[in-house]
Amino acid sequence: MHNPMSDASDNITSSEAPETRGVWAAVLVEIQTKVSPQQFENWFRPVRAELPGNETLQLFVATGFVRDGIQKNYAALVRAALKDLFGWKNPSVVVLVESEEAAK
């Protein structure tokens, strides 16, 4: 049987704070119930997340194409998960390209 929680926890890097890992893992489990396995693998598996505060979730992706795709097609889904799972009133999802952040 497929275990979405094990898949979600595989997507967490050790550099993320424990709170971020818990939030992002829960969001990933919720997203896996709403998208196809291929969509999940393509759009969410490689994403790294951070919680800078103020009901904001930052997602770090590899390319501008992935950033644009998540913003256009999946940001509302992530926001809905944050509202449903954690009671965030007005969640903000910021998608950043990892290489552009490193250059700053």
C-alpha cells in the first residue's frame, strides 16, 4: 500500500527547521490527495520550504518554469491546505528560484 506520509517526509531536507518540516510535510500529504502522483513528483517532490513567519510559506524551486507553474496552478491549493490544517487566516505562499536566492 502506498504511504503518502513516508513520501512527504522524504521531501524534507535536514537543513529545515523542525517546525517547517512539520508544516511542509503535512501540506505535502494534503496535496498528494488532490493531485496525480505524476503532478506531485514533477511539481512538489523537489521543493524546499521555509517558514519566515507571519503566515508565510516560502517554497524554493530549481527553475523559473517550476516557480511559474506552482504560482499559477498550485499556490491556491497550498494556501487552502495551510488554512485547513493550521488555521492560517491569510496564508501567503512565496515561490522563489533557489539559484536566484543564492545570488543575492
